[in-house]
Amino acid sequence: MTLAIRSATRADLPLIADLIRALADYEKLAHEVRFDDATLGAKLFAERPYAEVVIGEVDGVAQGFALFFHNFSTFEGKPGIYLEDLFVRPEARGAGLGKALLAHLAQLCVERDCARLEWSVLDWNAPAIGFYHSLGARMMDEWTVMRVDGDALPALARAAPSAA
């Protein structure tokens, strides 16, 4: 069995969309998927992309992906990589692809002089949490994720002072 990680291209857009939808199904969040492929492609493959995607292959067949982007640590004074999504198709689990995808991102962190690699995990996903612990990841229990979306986002935006 051979594992390979490669950067996604625009030609991978249907595959990426399919993998995102498969992840949403697994996480019981399919009802929250609202993107359309054209917009997703424009955001991922523009001149200044908002995120990057790597594809994980087992024996030449795409079986997983990682979608990530840079954040910045003011305390470290360095960028980091935030892993938004990691998914390996159920039939390919146990082959080492998830670890290979995370190791690839860790390698990018080192090459890009990043301070850390971070991600969130659903609290009910015990298999993923155990897997992440086995790789040396630690829970950031003292932090709680906050989000502004839906109608609250434009409402907050209207409170912004006018640009000078």
C-alpha cells in the first residue's frame, strides 16, 4: 500500500466538494452545508486563495483531504496553520492516511516557520480525539470557540464606524 499527499488543483474541485459533503454527513451536519462549487472554487483557487487543500491518496486513489489556512499568534509573533477540515473516507481508515495528512501539515508548519498547528474536534468524536492524542496533540480546555454568523454577522458589521 502506498500513501501520497499532493496539493489540490482546480481540477480537484468536484472531489473536494464531495469530500466536504462526506465529512458533513459523518459529523451529522449535512444540513449546514450551503456552499456551491463555483464559489468554493473561487475562494480556494483565486490569485490570493483563502485556504489551501491537500489530497490524500491510497494506492493512487483519493481517499481524504485536509483544508487549512494561516492564522497568526501575536504572543509567538509567528503564523500558524489552522486545520479547518480533515477527512478520510471510512473504507480507507486505518491505512495511516489521517496521520500522513497531519504529518504533511506539520512539515508545512516547520518549512513556513509556523509556531503551531491547531484545529477543533467535536466533543462526541472519541475516535478522533484518541487519534489526535496519540499524535501528541493536547486539548485546549481553557478556550471556548466563539462564532458570529447568520443575521448576527451583518448586524455586527453595521455597528462598525465609517472608514476614515
